[in-house]
Amino acid sequence: MLRVSGLTVSYGSFQAVREIGFEVRAGELVVLLGANGAGKTTIFRALSGLTSADRGSRIEFAGRDLSALAPRAIVDAGMSHCPEGRKLFPALSVATNLRLGAYRCRDKAAIEHRLARVLELFPLADRMNDPAGALSGGQQQMVSIGRALMAEPKILLLDEPSVSLAPKVVTQVLEAVAAINRAGTMVLLSEQNAYAALEIANRGYVLENGCIVLDGPAAELMHHDEVRRAYMGA
């Protein structure tokens, strides 16, 4: 469903991502592993049209070339991006933040249906009128993921959802991500928490210095010596 080939992204003379290729197949949850600076966020921004890729890069989704599309057209094509750092509007209510994710939808009943599905995933019903900035870090991450789901994507790009969260909350968030995938939404997940991510993923790719250095089924990567040394402390 998602096929990326020859993806290169440059900031001036610096190539943050260099001619990488990967894919997400129908129904999959795929994880990108890598340390800070490996290129994960740059990849996500290129996929969602927020950062321009270099010439020769190709991003195909459901057989359609997305490489030259504007971000809103990419959302319409079925791709939704939940960014690292949450990027909420802290002074606006939780309900408003969530509904902003459905800004391309004009059907009020459909929006309310989507909102009800988000509230089934995340315990936010009692906080809907609170400013998003008043929530805990874990609750803010739930709002951020929920906002991305309000676009009703076919594939969810989820960038570092566990950053700065307590272990218990990380488990809760990643369990919700797995549930989103089981319900039929493909997920491309970026994570430094390799063990937790590989537990819920089908396959994974390991990034170093803007290049993919290793890929395979999640179970194989979980027991790969290099992955264990670099990301699991084993």
C-alpha cells in the first residue's frame, strides 16, 4: 500500500536521509527504529508533504504518486501524521483539538461518529472541556493520536509516541496503537523504545545516519544481536 523508493531529503548540503526505500503492506504495523538524528522524523515529514524530498524520490500510496502533492491532498489520499512532540493547541479544549483533525470533513454526524471511536480508545471523555495544555503528558499524547485518527486515515504515521512518558503510560499508548491497527488502519511507527515497538509490529527497519541498515520481521529483529545491543541494552 505504501512504497517508498530512492527517498533523499537534504537540508542545504546535508543529506538527512539518503536514498532509502521501504514499504508498508495492507494491514501491517511497521516500525522505524533509530536513535535521535537517524532520520525518522525527516522521513515522516517527507511522507506527509511537510518537507520537500530531493528529485528522484518516490512516494506511492495505494498506487498513487504522492511525491508532489500538498499536505492537505495527502490527508485526503488517506495518510494522517501524528507528529513528535504532540503539537497540540494548549489553550483550546480537548474537544476542539480533536475536532480539528476532521477539518476536511463537512458531515457533522460523521465527525461525531469519529469522535466516539476515539473516546472508545482513549479515556478522555471527562476531559473534553479542559484545555489541552492542562492534561498530563500521556493524556496529551492520546489527544494527539486521536486528532490524527479524526481524519479517518488508511495509514497512520506515528512519530515517537512514547517520548517522555512513564512506562505504564507507554504500555497504554502502544496497546491503543495495536488496537488501531487491528481495527484496520495501517500504522508506520517511529520509536526509540525498540522492545515495546517490536512487540506490536509486523516488521521493522533500522535507521542509522539517514540510511536503512537492517530490516526484517519484528520477531527476528527482536533477537538480532545488533538491535539488542543498540536499543535494548542487552
